[in-house]
Amino acid sequence: MTRPRLKIAADIGGTFTDIAVFLADGRLATRKVPSTPGDYSRGVIDGIRELAAAAGLAMGDFGEVLHGCTVATNAILELKGARTALLTTAGFRDVLELRRIRVPRLYDARYVKPAPLAPRDLRFEVRERIAADGSVVAPLDEGDVASAIAAIRRAGAEAVAVCFLHSYANPAHERRVGEMLRAALPGVFVSLSIDVLPEIREYERTSTTVINAYVGPPVASYIRSLRDGLRGAGLDGQLLVMQSSGGILDAESVMEMPARIVECGPAAGVISAAHAAARCGHRNVITFDMGGTTAKASLIEDGQISRTDEYEVGSGISLSSRLMKGGGYALKLPVIDISEVGAGGGSIVRLDRAGMVKVGPDSAGAVPGPACYGMGGTAPTVSDANVVLGFLNPVALADGAVPIRAELSHAALADRVARPMGIAIDEAAWSVFVVAAANMVRAVKAVSTYRGRNPSDFVLMAFGGNGGVFAAELLRQLQIRRALVPAAAGVFSAVGLCVGDVQFSQSRAFLRRLDGIDVAAARQVLDDLAREVTARIEAQRDAVTLRRSAAMRYVGQAFELPVVLDANAVDAATLAALGPRFQAEHERTYGLRLDFPVEIVSLEVSATLAASTQAPSRTAATAIAKRNAVARDCYFGPGHGRVVTPILRREALDDTPRRGPLVIEDYEGTTVVPPDALAWRDTHDNIVIELRETGS
């Protein structure tokens, strides 16, 4: 009898690449290896090899490789994407420059908008015109297209985006230009707006299509390199990639629509947190994911992950907000609603012009890494401060896999922070710790306080390699009562890949007033979308769950809200019920209802194929060997000073609350429990942290 092949997950971070696999007996096996920025696929393959060898598995035992990466994100943040051209309707060449009339820093006279990803000399106008009803106002001038193609060839562009006015209503012109481009420029990545975002709004549609083109070549090159490397290593299973929406998609589809994976790594962590929260019975959770480069936060409310299609990338803080807009590039595709700041273990520490501590957003990354790694890094980082404080093991992390040189942390922090400020090194390290935590609070508030939610009404779930180090401090600064640090927290995004569903969604413009809607036309659009998304995930229709929704607004409004259609059969009653649902959603979001007619702007269908892998039980997850307890001095701020602190493994805790201070060292990460906190382990293997009441 042939044993079933396993799923193995690999998540690339700025410092570490995390590998996870659920073994046949339910145990979770994990591995952390340094990321390899020169060729990220090498770190993935090395990590899989190491884990397979440790677990007694062969590469052929893996039937699927589930992957999360930062390739698309980094291409935008570092402006290292493809040289991208844009073909657009005559008169609309500068849509990317005009953007929206929103300035993220209203009183900053020195603010400069980020340069368009398609420079002006590579933006070409084509004479053609489609009306909003789909009728042809001016036919396509193929001579203009031929001239643009010749200029694109001379300029050496690697990608071309095509976005014509009202093409969502009639795609004929874009389709023809796509044919001409692919015939004349066979090695160039072509991105059509009708394939990427067939909806109204010229700026968002153009920006999203250009992003898709800009990241297309680097994403395709990376995925091909990874796929070839995996096959060369003897792993011939299917390669699947996490999308920003939290769904898994096959690698071929991702190479066609790479803009869908811009925020895929953080999305996997939220998926994992949602599964863990459901097992524990927590319906309201703030997720806090701190790795080596960034800290991310998201909201799970009433058991539901927050998703949005209003997102911006490339600004100082990546987020979705109806108020804070204009700082980055608009990406109007489904994403899990995540805020992200440049504050991680590798974030570099310096003094600003006023002589005060500044943390990040730049990071030492995997190479050269923090000073304590001994790989040539000389700038102090958050991890170096945590080594000085005693929070991180001064000898090695990850059970010896990452050697630590504590003397280099002391030297870097003394030279760059303590001596210039004229303070003791403990005070300098504590200042770094508190400032770093304050930066992370921004990310949490962006998804809670700034949305009218009180953080104290939620449980904080902290993960990532450094999430447990800062969990208690975030409880203090945000006045949250309880934090959970789940098992395998340091590789939690990789675990999320294992339990994520295969999913694909697609939308289409459908601008109709609700009181005069054509039911047959709406049904036809939804049926077409259902066939398209089901075919994309290559599954039997009866195995797929379909979710239908409508983007709606009051007539005259500029932006819309998503409203779910519950019924599978779309009829007049189903569509009529959308009105009261929209009113309720508008009141929930903005605090009021209006006596205006309502309209649908677009329809969307999402297809989901449920994952076959379920998260492990407590006993299956704790497969780390026990060791004798030790202790070391840790500095917990001026109020406590240095305190002798027990160093424990997770399994040393039970369901009896234990007073801090404690440092709990797992293979995947570290959890710090300060003197004024309690910690215990619940029945799901989570470390639970609560701050003690004053005087208790």
C-alpha cells in the first residue's frame, strides 16, 4: 500500500526561512534556516533537505510544496521590479501621476509622491475609445500600437501593462493589443487590466495592472528557479503559493497574476492565527507577527478574518485605510487587512539628530544580520538589545542552529547608543526595547483603534520569532488583558501555509441601481464568474465552496462596501435583500444610514477548496526534548533592574499560573514574561500571559 504524500511548507522572511510539515502521525516538524538573499530558493531547498533528514523522510515523500515569499513585496519596496511600459487610451497617459487627491502627510511641505512604477517616457497613448456602456466611440488605431511596440522594443522594457478606458465594459481593444504585444515581443511580460481588475476606477485599475506587470518578471523568474531547484533535489510535487487574500493558488496561476502575492507571507500568519483562535474558542483576536524585518498586525473579529481590496504598498507603513491614503501604490485586489511597520529583530538602531533612539525601518536582514550573529554586521539591532537585556540566549538560538556572540552585541550597543547618550548599556538596551515596542503599537492601532475598535476587547496572539519577546510589553502599552503565544510561534506562517485553503476569487464591473436591477444579467455575471474561479483551482464543482458578494454604495458615493449574497440561487428576492444588508454594513462602518438609493458597482465570486490538513493536537505539537532548567540575569527596566530569571521550555509550564520573571525558549522562538506578569500553558499548548494587577 502506498503511503500518502505529505505537504511541506516554506515561508521566507527577511532573516530566516521557516519550514514546517505535518507528519503522518500528526506531529509537527519544523526547521529554521537563514534566508539566502542572493537566491532565496537555495534557503528553501536547504531547509527542506535538513528537515527531511531530521525526520527520516525522503524528498519524494512530499506531494505538495506550499510557499510564502517576499519577492513581489521586495520588488516594490526596493524599486527593483521589471522595466515596465504602459499602453493607455489617448489623453490618459498621466493617470499614475494624478493618482487621487489625497496627501498622507497633509502639513509636510517636503512630501514627495513616490515615482510611478511605469516612468513617463515608457507610457504610450493609443487612439481608441470605449464608452461606459461598452459601445465603440473610436476604433483601435493599430498604427499607434505598432509605433508603441517599436518604442518599447528600443527601450528594452521587460513588461507591458495595458489599461484602456472602460475596457471592463468591452475588452475587445485590450484583447487585440495583447495579441499584438505577445506576437511582437515574445519575451516580454504582458498584463491586461481586463485580466487583472475588470472594474471601474481608472487610477486603481491602472495602478494594479502596472503593479502586476512590474513584479511579473521577478516573480516568474523566482518561481521557475525554485521549481527547478526542487525538482533537481528530487521533489517533484506540486508547487502552491499563498495569495495576499489568504488562499493558496498553483504556481502557474501566480506567474500570470503575481500582484496577488504581494502580501502573501503575512497573510499565512493570519490564517494560522485564525485556526488557532478557533480551536481555543477566541472570536476576537489581534494578531501580532514580529519577525526579523517587520512587525505585522491584523484583526479577527467575531471569528472572521478582516479582508479588504483597498490597499497600498510601498509607503512607510503598508496598510488599508479609508482615511490614510496616497502614500503608496494602489493595489485593488483581495488582501487580508494587515498593517505592517519596519520593526523586527534585525531592525537597525541609531540615534537621530536630537540624540534620541530610533529603531528601523531598515534591517540588517539575514546577511550580515545583527552584530550578535558574528557575520560582519556592526550596527546594533533590536536583537542585539535583547541579547544585552538577557531576553535572548547569549550562546545560541534555535537549539544551537544559530550561534550568538553576546560580546558583539554589547560592543555595538555601547559604541553606537550607550556612550553617545552617556547612559549605562542596560538603559540603552531598554530604551531600544521600549521604542521598538512603541513602533509596533502603531501597527496594532492601525487595525484596531484607528478603526473604532478598543484593543482591550481583544486577545493578543503573538507569533513570529520575536512576537513572544514583546507580547507582554504590548499588553502594557495597549492595555490588553491577555496574550497567547502559540506552539511553533516562530514558524507560524509556515504552519498557516499547511492549513490554508486553495482559493481564487474574481470580480467584474456591474454598475446598476438596486431598484432597477436586471436579475437575469446579474445571474449571468455571477454564473460566469463561478465557472471561471472553479476552473482556476482545478477542482470538481461539488467539492468547492462558492462565496458571492457585491460591492455596493449609495448613488453618488465615491467608494463602496462589500456585501455577501448568502443564497446560492440568485433571484429577485436575493438581490432585494442586499439593500438592508448594505444599510447595516454602512452603519457598522461609518456610524450612520442615509436615505439615498443604493447601487451595485461590481460582483465577485470566490471559490474555496478546503485544506485537508488540520492543525495538530497539543501532544503532537510538543516534540522538543526536555532539559534541566537554568537561569540568567535579565534586565526588566529601571523599575525592576536585573533579576535572576528562570529559563524554561514550554512543556515545563502547566495550567497553574506562574509568576514572572520567566524566559521560555522554544526551538522556533523566545517568550519573555516580566516580573509583573503571570504565565501558564493551556490545553492547546499556548503560553498564556497576563499582567498582574498592581499590588497582587
